[in-house]
Amino acid sequence: MTRTTIVLADDHGIVRQGLRVLLEAEPDLVVVGEAADGLEAVRLVERLQPAVLVADVMMPGLSGLQVAREVGRRFPHTRVVILSMYANEAYVLEALKNGAAGYVLKDAGAADLVRAIREAAAGGRYLSPPLSERAIEAYVERAQASPPEPYDTLTTREREILRLTVEGLSSTQVAARLAISPRTVETHRANLMRKLNLRRQADLVRYAVERGLVPVEGPPRPPP
């Protein structure tokens, strides 16, 4: 039997452990790696070449939505299934625009995640209830019809810095996380804010919330 290889990406270890037990109870599924943040997830996909990446929508470094876009661009043979607590259309649309093959709600049954992985590995798409099958095509059509957005012009590094900034990290902390200089961080931040036509860091946080890059219940306050 050919087994579908899977990488799990979630910043909560106990969640990853539970998902591993759940998925490896299926004879056709095997977890080959785990990542605690978005950047690590991309690196693991590059190294392990799994059939499917299951990624939490909210992670440090890069969000699951950003990971889906990066993996789709660089490793199209790996299908991405987003695991999320958010059922609102903005998140689903963003996930599909970024190339995700599945979107599973965290309060869905275990069978939904297993089905999403199998559908993704077979080249299909899956949205867990209450998201309907008909909604898949509607969401994809809207995504394809949408004009290019300024966010799409950001480089991978600019997206990393955007994400870390709205998590509340200072330039020095972002620099340490990415192994670059604080001055380089500030240059990238200025460039991304120019591309997004934003003037203040508070605007950047608001933009990230509206884009579904941080939880809607309230991101950390930006550093002074």
C-alpha cells in the first residue's frame, strides 16, 4: 500500500501530537515531520517533499496562509490543507487564493481532516462543513476574478517582516529571528508599507487583521 506522507505545522506541541495519533491510525497515512512555525514548515517541505502539508492558519513566522502561497509557488507537488478556527469567508478565500487544496475547521470531526488530506493528495479540493462543496467553486471564481492586490507584490522577506511586526516584535527582535540586521528590517518594513500605501504601524496591524494574517480577536500591540 502506498502511504500518503504528511508534514504537520502547528505552534502547539500537544495539537501536533494529537493530530499525529489521529492520522497514523489510518493505514494509508504517515506523518513524516512536524513544524512549530511557518518558516520551519517551508523548510521541512523542502527537505521531506511530503504529499500533503497540514498547516494551522495562525503560526509564528509565517501564517498558514502565507505558507500555502510559498509552498504552492516553490513546491507545487505538495498540497496544503489549512486547519483553522475561522469559518468566515475572508480566511477561506485567502486560503484558496494562496493555493490551499483544503480548509478544515478545528471544530470539525476527525473524519473531515482525513478526507481533506485524501482529497488533496488525489489532486482535489475539500472544505469542511458548514462550508459547502458549491462554495468551493464560488470562492475560487471570486479569487480568480479579483484584481491583483498590493499584498501580492510583497517579497517573501517582506511578508515575514510584516508578520513578525504585527506579532509585536521590535526591529531588533525581528532581526534576531531572521538573522539580518535591524537596519535591513527597517528598510524592508519601509518598502512593504510603501507598497501597501500605509503610513503608520497601527495601519499595518489593522491591514494584517483585515487580510486574515492575525487573529481577529486582537493582535498584539505594535512596539513603540
